Amino acid sequence: MRLPPTAKNWISLAGATIAVIALFMILFLFAVTVILEEQAAYLGLVVFILLPAVMLAGLILIPIGMVLESRRAKQTHEKPGWPTVDLNDPRHRNAAFIFVAGTAVFLFISAVGSYQAFHFTESTYFCGQMCHAVMEPEAVAHAGGPHARVDCVACHVGPGVDWYVRSKISGLYQVWAVATSSYPRPIPTPIEELRPARDTCEQCHWPEQFYSYRYRERSYFLAEPDNPRWDLGLTLKVGNPHPAIGFEEGIHWHINPKVHIEYAPTDHSRMEIAWVRFTNLETGEVRVYREEGYDEADLEVRVMDCMDCHNRPAHQYLSPNVFIDKAMIAGTISPELPGIKALALELSVREYENREEAMAALRRGIEEYYRTEHPQIMQESPQVVEQAIVTLQDSFSRNIFPYMRARWDVYPDHSGHLEFPGCFRCHNDRHATETGEVIRMDCVICHDINSQGFRDEMEFAPIGVSLEFRHPVDIGDAWRDALCSDCHGI
């Protein structure tokens, strides 16, 4: 088998060499990923994106060299006409065989590589690990959340070609921002032009699926010397207690297919809502609730969907209050350590420049406190103090990221009302219709309190009855006139 004379040049030979080496490297590394089941993000990048690009560049050099060689030859010979292909000529037949066979092999490899590249760029590995510290907070929060087994693209892109193309175009700017280190810290939310939740969330969670009441128990440790524990039992009125009634009441009434709710926020984070419009799609009834001092004509009107309450469904950063309480309930931070809740809280809410500084400060703060204030504990139970330090460092690392300035207080969670206004953005007795009807600020709309109190003085409610909330610290009736987040939103 002979090659065309024009292929005998250094450019074409170099291109062929590059393409062959890249091909063998692709086959070798692909075998590594299959046999050893390697899932490293960079290995996928090399196998399915970088090496195929190198191989394609090598293949392109082959015809470029042939064209340049042909032009060089024409300078000394008569200009030939159009090339002819004669399969009876062994040289033409060999060249045609090489071209057809090579093209078929290349197209097959390209098809497999393109398929693998598509799935690789759609994987959680690619989204969460390729950009180092940029996406580390989101990747860590996602891995520890309820949607850990749901790929990023299932929510951020969803099905369909149009949104896939949009995401790739948006990705070009993101690549540039990472390469030039021009991305904001922290990454701002809500995400601009995010696909409507009805197109993504409802692939798994659909309004017609009935959700009944849910019972939840929550425990809180007070920041006092003896770390008193306050327990609270709640019945969350997610839907109606009777499935036959459907979505006539309950928290998920907001996404009832029979109603249409619009609202107008006054700020980018949607923490303040000035205007709400309710439309009954069956009867045509419309009610508009306004808060004094705002003109909705100057505001952006949004259609309410899942993300307006569940705005942190997969990337939730727990506050120090929450992750410290969780560790104390689990016993990995011993509630028997005097003042540990207040101390851990004080150390965790501080701002640090980087993770190393934070880890050192957490260890130093706890060791110094118990060495000076409770030396007998450091002498008798140093392992208990050490476990508290390690647990606090681990919880801090999974929820607070100093480099990216990503932490709970810059990412409001609208699904509650303890640390952020949440439900009280609308349910605050300030949004009223022209007839005086208000969106009520009433606890029992969303939940009943079944039990509450310290461990040795619990009070319980009869079935179907809600206790009146009792604040664990005696503050009189102040809790009635203020939002929970006014005090608890550290």
C-alpha cells in the first residue's frame, strides 16, 4: 500500500504521528477508566475532550500538508486538472481504501467520544469538581443534601435541546470568569434566568401528588453554661389531612393547579415582598394584597413556584446554630461540656480568610477556653474536648467556605421563618386588599405545636389541638410583635 506523493511531507507526517499517539492514549486511558473504574474528573476531561481535540488537530494537519506540498509541486510543473479516481489503478485503490477505512474508524471513535463527552459534561463530577474552589461550596452542600443522587443538570438544565444549548452558551462565560478569576465571591443568588421549577422540579415532584401532614421533632440547645435542651414537636400542615379534599388547604396549597399566585419583590434576594395577587382559575376571582409604601408598577412581577419557598433544595448551608445542635443531639459534641454551645457558636460565626485559619481558630479557641476555665475537664476528659473540636471543624468545613465567602447568612432560606423571614415575607399581617383582608400571620396556618419544653418539664397537646408557643427564654410577649429572624438571624 502506497501513500500519495503529496502526503510525503513533514507537516502531514507530523499530523499523522500526533493523531496516532493521541488515539492510542485515548484507548489506553479509556481502558483505565473501564477496568479500574476510575471516576476522576480530570481523567474524563483528558479522555473525552482534550485528547480528541489533539487527535482532530493532527488529522487536520495531514490535508494541510498535502495541499502545501501540491502547491510546491505545481510551481515546477504544469497545472493539473481536477483529480481523478481510478479504482483499477492500485495506487488509487489503496488511497481510497485508506481514506474510507480511516474515515469510518475516525467517525466511529468520534461518535463514541462525543457521546461520552456529552455525558461527562453533564455529570456531577464535571459540574462540581472541575472548577476547584469556585464550585466547592455547592458541590459539598449538594453531596450532603437530599438531592445528592440527582445530577446537577437535572435541575439547572432539565430536559430538552433549547435549555441544553443555553447552558453551554452560559458556560462559555463561566469558563472565562474562572480562567480570569473574575467571578464574584460569593456566587450571587437567585440565579438569573433559572429555568422555571415547573419544568424541572415537577419531573419528580408534581402538584397532583398528594402530601398529607408531617410530624417533625426538633431540639435546640440554649447558649447557656449548662446547655439546656429545648424540644419541640410540630405537625406540619403540608397538605390536607384528608386526601379526598386535595389541595384546599395546607402549605402546598400555594402550588395548587387551580390557583395562580403572583408577587412583586422589592429587592434582588426577594426578601421583601410588596404585592401579591391571587387568582382562582376556576371561578376567575382575583384578590390583590398590597403593602403600604410601594407601587407595584415599578417592580418585577413573578409567578410563584416551588423555588420561591424551597430556594435551597440541593445546596443548603446550615447555620452554626443548626449544625452545632445536630452534633450535640448526636453526642459527637458532648452537651456535658459546660458552655460548649455558646463557645462553639461564637467561634463559628466569625469570618475567616481561609479554611486553614478557621480550623486553627476553632481548635485554639476551644482548647484555651477549657484549659483556663475548666482545667479539670482537660485533665480528666481530654478526648471529649478533642472529639468536640474535630466534630466542629468537620461541620464548619461542610457548611462554611471562607475563600468563597459562602455561608448561611448570604444565602437566605425561605422555607421556614426562624433565621430568615421566609413565610413572613407575605404572612405578616401587612399585605391587605382594598376591603381590609390580610394575609394572616398565624402559626396554625402551617403547623400545630404538639409538644414543647425542657426535657424535665414537657407539655403535650391533645390530638388535633395546638399548644400556644412558649419561648424557651422568658421574653414576655415580645415574640408576638417581632419576627423570629429579628433575633435568631445571626
